[in-house]
Amino acid sequence: MEAATSAISVQVDSYDKEMANSILKNLGLNMSTFVNMAIKQLIYTDGLPFEVKNPKPSSELLEALKEGEDILNGKIDAKGYNNAYDMLKDLKK
């Protein structure tokens, strides 16, 4: 006997839907299959099958962003390049 199915309707951002569909297509899946997989994992794990948290930038990223701001504001003197070739040439010195 075939299991009864039920429809689900959700509202998502159009861009997010497009991006998700593109990823799923590359994986050989469609949105319906993905949603069914996610629901099965929710049931199997008895909770969310992934970690949910607010992303926090690493200390290294925060330091790099600060350095970039300091360069832009003239607090740090840094050499600029017009192309990658010139930069690589300098790096090899």
C-alpha cells in the first residue's frame, strides 16, 4: 500500500529559490526531493539536521578588515598595483 502524501507550500526569497534550484540541479535533485530528504533527517535526528547559529567573523578576518580600513584611511602606507603581474613581480623579489 502506497503512503499518503500531503502538499506543503512555503514562501521563499526568489533569489534564494533560484540559487537552491541551481545547486540541487547540479546534484541531480529537485526541490521536492530535497525537502523530503530534509524532513526525513529532521525525523531521524529528532531535531534540526544541521547547526543553527549566528555566524561570527573570525578574529583574523576582523583584523584584516581593520587593516584594510586603515589602509583606505591613510593610517597605514601600502603599495598599490595596477595589475597582478606587477604584484607577482614584486613578490618574487
